Amino acid sequence: MALNFPNQSRSYDALRKVVFFWGYDGVMEKAFSVPVDALMKIRMIVQYDEASLLNIFDANRVLIYRAASKAYSRKGNGPFNLTAANF
């Protein structure tokens, strides 16, 4: 079964400086994270806060989901930490 992203939830972890989101392969939930530096590669901003990082994520879901699917196809168990190299 293919990885899909029916749950639009995402959250920012300020301590780890990553945005978390979840994909599903059938009924199996898979956790993904995107660190701030990877989001900055997608769209550079000088100062960031939780809202601006989540906005970058939301505006680039297709790109992020595509990178997540590619990472998942290579390493199906996780955890899945997308890096700037994934973009």
C-alpha cells in the first residue's frame, strides 16, 4: 500500500526545532520530522517563530509530502527525519 497523508496535523517542537507530521501506510502511522534548516531551504526567512515555520510547511505540503514519500520508500520503518538534502 502507498504512503498517504490524510491527517493535515502538524506541530512545531521548539526544543528540537522541528515540525512533526504523520503519514499512513494502510493503518500503520509513520512519524516524520522536518528541521528548521530544511524548512529554511524551502523558503528563507530572517527571523522565525512557530507560526512562520508552520506557514512554510503548509505552503509547501506537496513538496514535503513528496520528499517524505521518497524517504519512506527507501527506509520503510522510520523514524523519518527529513533534512535539507531531501529538498
